Amino acid sequence: MNGLEDLTPKQVAEGLKAGTMILIDVREPREFAIERIHGTLNHPLSTLEPVVMPVDGQRRVVLSCAGGRRSAVAAIHCQDAGINVDAHMAGGLGAWKAAGLPIIAVDPDTGEIINTGKE
């Protein structure tokens, strides 16, 4: 495997919409429950088992976290285990939100689900 490709939030959004990518969020379950990207799966870095990554050759697996560091670490773990995960979203969820892309969040005061909509 040849290192890690940094994808932009726009590239990831386009891949998700086209069905050519699957996004794996490696943040912890509590973080994931508070806010996440539509359609993202959660495989926390703290319990990551590379062999369970949904690598099927149909969609490219892309990793994400809050800011890009944990997803890069998770990709290295996958590569070290021989699992073909070679991309992550640079800047993570922070960059996704800065780009104005949609998320699902939970209001911590009311428990209300805030859905900023799908593209």
C-alpha cells in the first residue's frame, strides 16, 4: 500500500452521493452520537479491528474523525494489518462542517435531533 491519500470534504461528499465511497468515523461512540455525517459507520479507534472494515472492492473505504489525526492513525493500523484502507478525510468533521456540508446532531439541552439536511 502506498501511504495515505488526503481527501477533501467535497470529494468525500461526492463519493458518498455517487455510492463509490463508504465513510468510517473512528471517533468514540459518545462523539459519534452527538454529531455525525449522514450514512457514516462508527468503528472507534480505541477498539478498531482492521479485519472488520467493510472492504469489498465495490466502494472505497474512507476514514474520518474530528480533525484528521485519529483517522490517519486508524488507516496506518489497517495498512499494517494488510487491509486496503488508503484514504481519509483531511480535517475530519471540523472541515466537513466548515465546508457547510450536512450533519446529524443532537441538541445536548433537549435531546432533539438536528438534521441539517442531505445534499
